[in-house]
Amino acid sequence: MLHVRSIAVSSAVVGMFAVAIVGSIGGLSPWACCERALLAAAIIYFAAGAAVRAINAVLIQAIVDSHFNKERTREGQS
């Protein structure tokens, strides 16, 4: 399984710095850059967390299906 928190935090940090750099290059005030960067970090954190949870659900379902298929083939061979 993928680690939700570490991926979400890493994504949020990268997104926060990206938004802050773009804002500062665009000539925004430091307060506006900070506000937008923190808001972007929060949104990215929750979005990345939801995406990783969805990926984990798909992976777990694939593992379970694979296990059941192996059990069915073993029962069929016996």
C-alpha cells in the first residue's frame, strides 16, 4: 500500500512553493503570495490524499481478485 500522508504532504509542499514562486514572479505582495500558497497547499493535501486512497483501493481490490482467482484455479485442479 502507498503511504497516504507522506505523499500528500510532499505534494502539498511542492505545490505551496510553486504557487509562492509564481505569485512572487507575478508581482503579488508577500501577504497575497503567502495566502494563496497556504490555500493551494491545503487543497493539494486533501486532493492528493483522496487520490492516493483511491489508488490504494484499486490496488487492494486487484490483490484480492488475484488471490480469489488463484484459489479458484487450485480448487478446479484438485
